[in-house]
Amino acid sequence: MQGILIVDKPMEWTSFDVIAKLRGILGTRKLGHSGTLDPMATGVLPVFCGGASKAVDLQLDHTKTYCARLRLGMQTDTGDITGTVLETAPVTAGEKELLAVLPRFLGPRMQTPPMYSAVKINGQPLYKLAREGVTVERKARPIEILDIRYGGSPAENEYLLTVRCSKGTYIRTLLEDIAAATGQKGTMSALRRTTAGVYTEADAHTLEEIQAAKDAGPEALQALMLPVESVFESLPLLVAEPRVEQHLYNGCPTSRYPAADGRYRVRNAEGRFLGLANITGGVLKVEKLFVERN
């Protein structure tokens, strides 16, 4: 099994729970995932299977889109409704005030990770310290909010927001900050990731669907996988003739290559995806192969 399986993560599962479940279904420990989701969150979780796991750290598009629900009038220790309520306050702002402050959150900004997060300090995840009642200083990190769309109010003092952002963005922290900008206490009451990089909800499969495909046979399971090349579709395509293909397998550079300098995804003459290569000064060199060397 090789490829990228887009999982629709269920609520109350950790991302690690999903990986553990898939190890059993796919019969391999060679799995990696992109973009951890909190247990209360649902939605798009790309899982890189087999040889495709080498692509986890090579993704070109790290943007994420979330549909989040902000509840005004309360603040919790975790930043979402799964935590302990620290404070409640009367709600004196609404849709008008919310719409007025949203534009100021667009663009690059610094964000301090919450204590209930997987960020590690001295090798220890923050959430483990938080569970022990320990609070430590965290360094603010650069993030970028690319877009915020208001989606209405599904219940009293609750507001839907669709956020497109850079990787590393904590939506619950963003929602707390948005609430504070309106003069209110706020917390996240629901979260769903709808895109992760190039992958969307339309690509995603529930664990039940994945299990059913497993029961139907290897071909049905493989059919759910997206090709590893899908990670690199924004790169220009280079088709390598047999001689150049062998050079790539052997790690040998190809001089005076007739293409512009840059980074390429490479297929062979039969259309098989080989991997990534770079051309610098007219010299073609392999970057990463996703096939067995001949």
C-alpha cells in the first residue's frame, strides 16, 4: 500500500488514534500524517502511507481551512468547550461588533501557542505540563491569517467563522483573541478542517469507509489512495528519457539538460512518477525518489 489516504477524522479521536487504527487496517507501520487535529476537531487529515511517507516533510502547500464555532460569554483552560470553565461573563457584543473586528486579524501576526497543545518545551509536550497544573512561558510564533469569512449565528451567542491560515495556527487561540477584541470572553465550541494543503473534504473517507474497502480487498483499499505525485502537482512536469532516468536512479547528474533551471516533478517515458529533481546551471540532479532504484 502506497499513497495518500485522506481521512475524515471523527470527533473524540486523536490524530495518533487514527494512525494506530490505520496501522491495523493497512498492515503497515510506515505511516505519517500531516497537521495534527485536536480530539474535538473533525475533518481532513492526510495520512501518508508506505513510500509516500517520505513526502510528509516535502509538501509545497501547508495552508489550512477551518470552519469554527465561537461561543461568547465563557473562557476555559483549554480554549475550547472540552476544558474547565475559568470564567463566565454577560455577553454585551454581537454580530455587529464581531464583523467590525474581523478585518484586523487578517495578515501576518505572532501567536503564542496555548498550554494545551502538542508543542514541546525541553522535550515535554505542553499539554502534559498543563494537565499537571504547570504553566510555562511560550515563545510567540509567526502565523498568517489569509482569510476570515463570517458564516452566521447558529445559536444565541455563537458565531460561525471560516478561517484560511498558515500551518501552526491555533484556531482556538485566534477565537479567544477575536472575542477579546469585542470586549468579550470566548471559547471554541466546534471545529472542522475542510482543507489541508491541496486536499479537501471531497477527497476524505471515514474510517468506516476505509474499513469497508479493506474488507472488499486490496484493490478497493488502494483505490482510496491518492498518488504521492498529488503533493507536487504545482511543480512543472519533466519527462525523463531512459538514459536520464538511469542517471536519476544512480544519483548521477545530467549536464546540459535542455530545460530551465528550477524544481521539477519527474515521470519516466511510460508516465510513472519517479520523484523530484532540480536543474541548476543546466545540470539536472535528483532530489528525492519515490520508486525503487533499478
